[in-house]
Amino acid sequence: MSADMQREFANREALIAYLAQQFPQAAAAADEVPPVPGGRRAAEARLKQITPGKAYSASRNYLNGAVSRLSPYLRHGVLSLAEVRDAALEQAADPAEVEKFINELAWRDYWQRVYRAMGDGIWEDVEAYKTGYAAAEYAADLPEDVAAGRTGLACMDAFSRDLRETGYLHNHARMWLAAYLIHWRRVRWQAGARWFLTHLLDGDPASNNLSWQWVGSTFSSKPYYFNREALEKFTDGRYCRACPLYRTQRCPFEGSYEALAERLFPYAEVAAEAAPPPRKKR
Amino acid sequence: MQTILWIHGDNLSPQNPVFQAAPGAPAIFVWDEALLRDWHISLKRIVFMYECLLELPVTIRRGEVAREVVAFAHEHAARRILTADSPAPLHRRLCRQMSQHMPSGSRLEILHETSFVDVPGNIDLKRFSRYWQSVKKRALNP
Ligand SMILES: Cc1cc2nc3c(=O)[nH]c(=O)nc-3n(C[C@H](O)[C@H](O)[C@H](O)COP(=O)(O)OP(=O)(O)OC[C@H]3O[C@@H](n4cnc5c(N)ncnc54)[C@H](O)[C@@H]3O)c2cc1C
């Protein structure tokens, strides 16, 4: 039997110092502290501020959009999906006004159900990649430059730093970073999924691994990818403006969806068909 | 019957069904040393969870989860362990280990929180769109 861990702290700094000393391996790997506090009180305060109606559905795909940022509290059951849904419905005269938000909550419920059915199988490719490449053609490990935020791509390096420093990334940033790793760097999704789980405050094997598989195409009918124009639009251009690769016309994300598909998936059956429509963001 | 509560990282709420089922019963949370190591969990995640724990009436320990929980039950002469459900296979393994190491006549009960939506047992989980089609109405009109 181990000793009780401490429960009384003078302040947050004292708590953090105590935990860094208790868990030196975790602190050595990444010693950043969370920008948002844990706990039910903080969760309820956040819940009071959500705008799940039109503000959400119109802006959620933008990096500065009106998303709820409830994910760490939902992940750890500090709030339940049912009570967040009920709070959203209270703000609506008609449930249809908050349907998009509730649909996103449903993604979490769905992944949890799949997890219950698949168990540790969520670490395996659910299906084969539809990229024209076999799993063995993907690298097993996370490239050092991506982990360190030193690829030279202003967007990806910022996402990598944000992930490490804040433990949070906007959904769109997660999708782009995952697509970059899997499709441009040809790294197995599992390497990226492990990296995310180390850092995300909402890191959840089900939502995380299955979303990675969705991007990779091992749990969807085609790979998710994006182009520079889309990224520029949903980030208000802030990364492209700061990016040396864009200025020198060496951005690897530049091009139409058709041209990118030919470059990224030259052997894929879907890509060989006449121009597939750009993958719709869910 | 004397009861203890096992609180885990998927249910760190004071509204946790186990607190409601046995108010005032001794509760324990155990940091799983193996899991922290294997998953390279970063300090910020630990701090976040610890802040959640500090708002709960719970004893915090670290080590091997099943062993620590059973020892805690023993300390309190408890024959009943209550815990909240989780989809994680690790949760099932830990429950099994606990059951094996509890004295005979003891029991472990798993409680469920209000679900987001009740779904038929045979629901199609192959793609989200199929799942959403079958639950949408109830999800929007609970
Ligand atoms: C590669 C990748 C990895 C991801 N890993 C995780 C993860 O580890 N944990 C996690 O909770 N989410 C994960 N997501 C889903 C999603 O990005 C986050 O839930 C969302 O960005 C959290 O921000 P928010 O709370 O402001 O979301 P909001 O848009 O405000 O949504 C409200 C809540 O709905 C749920 N939700 C929303 N979108 C999704 C989604 N696509 N899948 C599952 N749940 C969703 C979350 O619980 C979220 O808090 C991942 C997505 C991708 C593409």
C-alpha cells in the first residue's frame, strides 16, 4: 500500500512543484503546465459561456471560431455529454438551432461506443489504407522535426508548439497536422496518435485514435487531405503570411485538390478516378 | 455493507453516480504508474487531472491500481466496491483483477451515468452517419 498523496497546497505553483517532483519522468518529458484549470467549478464556468447556436455552426471551422473548449472536462467525465447537450438545448427555442453542436457531441458518444466494441483493437488499422500505399510503407516513428516544431512550415510548427505548450488544438488544426504527418510525411497514424495522447488535455484513446484513422483512411472510405488555400481561409492567413515557404513558392500544400491527390496518392484507385470532390469537413 | 468507491480518470465529477449511490463512503483514486509511463503522459495532463481530484472527497495514491484499491477496501473493512463504468478495456481488466483479489463474499458493482442517448443493442457502428441517422431524433429531444 502506498502513502496518501498531498491534498493541501498554498497555491497552484505549489501544486505544480509537488507534481513535478512526484512525477519526474512526466516533467522531464514535457514540463509545461495547463492553461486551463481542472475541476468541476472551472467546467461549470466554461459551460455557462458556450454559444452552441448560430455562432457555433457558422464559425466552428475557423481557428478563432466559437468552439466550446469543453473537451478536457468531457474527456475526464467532469461534465457528461448528456448535461452539456441539455445545457445547449436550454439556449434554443428549437433543437434545430443547436443541432450542429449536438452532432459534434454525438461524435464523442459514437467513438466511445466503437471503443467499447473494439477494445484495444483501436490501435490496429480497422481497415486497409485507401491511399494506394500499404501500412508497411509508412514510417513507424514520429519525425524529430515535427515533434520539435522545426519543419520550417509556419502552420505545422505552430500547431506542434501549441500542442506541447497548451495541450489543446482546434479540431481543424488536428486534422491538418494529422493529414500532414500521414499523407505528406508518410508516417503511420499510430505514431501521431501516441504523440497527441502525451500532450492533449482531452487525450482520449477512442476520439483520438479513431479520428487519426479517419484522416488516414483506415476507418473511412478515403483519405482526408487539405490544401493551402483552405488552411489560409480558416486561419485568416496568419500562418501563410509568416511562412518563408509560401513566399518562396515551396509550400507543399499549394495546389488544387486534384493536383494534390495525384501527387499524394498516385496509386490510389479513388485518386485515379476523374477529379474527386474535395473531402468535405465533418 | 461497508462500501468504498473507486474513482478513475474517466469520471472525475462530484456528480459521479458512485458518489450519489453511497454518499460519504471512503473513496480512492490511484495514479496508474504503468499507464503514465507507457503513454508518456505529460505533466500538464497530470496537473489538470489533479485539480479535478482536489475538488472530490477522495484519497489519492499511486502504484498498481487493483492492488491499491483492494488494500484500501481492506483498510476500511469494506466488502463492496463501487465504480463508474468506462469503455476502456483497461477498466474491465482492473475490475477483473480486483474481483479476484477481494475476500469471498465481496462484490464489485459498476454504475452507469445517464447516457447521451439510448440506442438499440444492434446499432450499426460501421460509420458515424449511420449511427447519427438512428439516434438523431432522440439526441435532439431527450
Ligand atoms: C487527429 C484528431 C485527434 C483528436 N483527438 C481527440 C482527443 O484525443 N480527445 C477529444 O476529445 N477529441 C479529439 N478530437 C476531436 C476534436 O478535435 C476535439 O474534440 C475538439 O477539437 C475539442 O474542442 P472543443 O471542446 O472546443 O470542441 P467543440 O467543437 O466545442 O465540441 C464540443 C465537444 O464535442 C466533442 N467533439 C467535437 N468534435 C469531435 C470529434 N470530431 N470527435 C469526437 N468528439 C468531438 C468534444 O467532446 C468537444 O468538447 C480529435 C480530432 C482529430 C482530427
